[in-house]
Amino acid sequence: MGALVNITKEAIDTILLETRKEDNMIKIKRDVMDPLIDYTFQKLYPYIVITSIMFFLIFILAIAILYMLIKKNIMS
């Protein structure tokens, strides 16, 4: 059992050392992170647009209601 633990720790340490090298970090960013971020943004983009439009419409509606209430109070 102890030998397996040592082998696992050595493997993890080796992987961590290799991923910290500058050329490997560049590869990870270019080949893993950038496509992942692009894919995620492409999938979330419609929801972001719809949420923005709904927020804008609710904001305009709130301003219209506020205007009508102020106009009603002035007329009374």
C-alpha cells in the first residue's frame, strides 16, 4: 500500500512540474482553455442577449409607470 502512495505522489509531482513550464502553460491555454471559453460563450450568448433585452424592457416599463404616476399626481 505504501509503494502505491509513493508512486501516486511522484506522478502528481511530475505532472505539476511539467504543467508549470512556460511552453506547456502556453499549450494548455491555447489548446484547452481558449476553446473551452469560446465554446462556453457561444452556448451562453443567446441567454445573455435575452436577459439584456428583458432587463432593458423592464427598465423602460418602470420608467413609463413612474412617469404615469407622477403625471397622475400632478393632475390631481
